[in-house]
Amino acid sequence: MTEDSLIATVEGPKGVAEIYEFEVPTTDRTIEVEYAVVYQGELHGFPSMGEAHLKANELVGADEEES
């Protein structure tokens, strides 16, 4: 991981999750962007922002608030 940026914070009844965007250099000298959700010290990696946000919502129970 070369550089990461906090791009979103998701709050819910089970706590707070942070979503980070980071650049990953590849062997062909390009850069890929990936996403990570950090919740209670655990890191979950995802290839897209949408997947990361869905997982963050699940982890903090944000979906449960609407029920």
C-alpha cells in the first residue's frame, strides 16, 4: 500500500467503520485503486467502493436501523 485516504465513515448501532481508498502499484507500472473497511481493528479489503460500503453498513448494523 503506497498511500491511503479516509473517504467515508459509516455509523450505526454497532459502532463506526471507516472506509479507506488506497493505491496499489502493479508490475506493469500502473496503479490500481482498492478499498478497505476498518471495523474494531479488523481490515476487510474490496475491489470497489460499493462493496466496501455495503460491508461497512453490515458491520455497523446500519441496515438494521431501517427495519
